[in-house]
Amino acid sequence: MSKNFRSVMLCFALSLVCAATAFAAAPSKPVLIGISKIVSHPALDAVVKGVQDELKDAKVNATFDVQNANGDINTAASIANKFQSQKVNIAVGVATPTAQALVNTLKGIPIVFSAVTDPVKAGLVPSLAKGGKNITGVSDMTPVRQQIEMLLRIKPKTKRIGHIYTSSEENAVVLAGMVKQVCKEKKLEFVETTVTKSAEVKQAAQAIANRVDAFYISTDNTVVSAMSAVADVASKAKIPIVSADPSSSETYDVLAAWGFDYYKMGRTTGKMVVEILKGKKPEQMPTRFMTKASDVDLLVNLDVAKKLGLTVPADIVKSAKTVRQNGKLTKK
């Protein structure tokens, strides 16, 4: 082998090593995750944070485009169009209306929904046993019966339950039907009123406050985002509120709130995003539910109970993860 040939081969080998080293050192291109939420309130914000933290802990190099539709369906559609033009790697729809907007717009982009009450009725998936074409996610079907039974234990003389919900929000309509059915079985009068946006919530609450013994608030995102207005009306009318959203009840005069830990729901949603990034098909992934005891949170406000002259049974207080008493919020 000639000296010149050996020199050429040595240079070639060195160039390969340098190229390989440079390739290994080059950072991988970050994946773009589009997140669309219908409104901003503590529960949905916690979902978003959970998704982001899960991807961070999974060492996924990701950037996030987080968008808020502010309760407007047209805005949700615009956000979906933006994600399509950006060609996001995966889109996350937080709550039913935004998830529906993503499904109606995105082509060839995987979608993961979160905090959707009934994904089948919402037209997102064909069944709970499997995902749809390019879509799967996490449901927050709430235990309506148990929540109302808890209210009846705290205030046994309740005869009329007031329920405010958004007529255009599929999950809210489904839950309203469930509340109505439970009231019928319990021989309670169901007093309903509907809204189309958060600005209407206070007036709706005022319209039925003198006709009910308590308010039941579901995971209706429009109503939950105006919880301060409902709490103000309920306080003046001296009636309790039982909510399905503990996260949004910590700072308001809500008697009790029993529902999911939405941060953990976000972590579960993030796990599904990671699985899809690793190659799993959404069609192969059934809808997931929050079924562990640790996934559920119960908040009891003993200050509100005292104002209303109510006694919360000791076992309910004992099982609560969050208790407000003497102005202090304690988390167990």
C-alpha cells in the first residue's frame, strides 16, 4: 500500500469519525405539540401543566403551542386551522369543544383529547374500547350520583336542586341529563337553566336561586370558569354549592367539591402522547379513565357549612383531601 494511499484512507476515516461525532452531538429537532383548551380555569390549566411535565420527565424534546379558545367555538376552529398549517406533530384537545374542533379540521395529525366526559357521544371515538382514526384520549366522566348523595347527607332536607349548564357544550348536556335522572330517582325537583357563555352565568344563577335548596355544578367548563359568580349568588341566597371540580373550588365559597385531580389527568394524557410519539397508533389505544382512589379529590369547606348551619358528617371530613376551616386551606 503506497504512502499516499494510506494518507488518503486515514483522512477519509477521520472525516467519517468527525461527521459521526457531529451528527451525534447535533440536538434532535423538537417535536411540536399543539394544545387547545376551551377556557382557562384551574382544572384545565392543571391538565396542560400535567401534559407538559409528563413529556419533560419522559425526556421528550418538545415545544408547546398552548392556545385558549376563551369559550368560543369559532376561536377553537381557528386554533385547529393554525395547528394544521403549523403541521404540529400531535394536537391535544382539552375539553369536548376543542377536541371536536381538532377532529373536524386536522388531517393526518394524531389527536389526544383530555377532560372529555363522553367521547363516544361527542363523536370523537367509535367506542370506549378503541380509539378513532388518529384520535384517542382521557375521559373525565364524573360520579354524579355519588356527588348528589353526598349533598343529601350534608343537607338532608334538600328538595330542589338547581343546575346551570351550557347548552352548546356536549359534555355539559350529557351531565345535565345524568343529574336530571338522579334527581328523578331521588324524588328531587330538578331546576335547570342554560347559558351560552360565562358572562351569562351570574344572571342564570340569580334566576333560579330563590327556587332551589342547593346548586350542583358539573364539570361544565363555561360555568366553572365563572364559579366566583355562582358562589356570590349562592352566598347571598344562603344555599350550598356542591361541585364536581375541586381545583376551581378552593378559593370560592363552595360547600363541597368531589372530582378528579386534573393535574394527574394531564399526566395520563401526556403518557398517551409519549406512546404515540414512540410509534403507537391512536386507533389501538382505548379511552382511558381515572380509576385510582388517588386520582380523585374531595374538598370540604367547613367555614361555608358553619355559615349555612350545616354539619358535615365526620366520615366525609375524614375522607377529604382538602379541608377549609377558619380561613385556612389544609391538604392531607
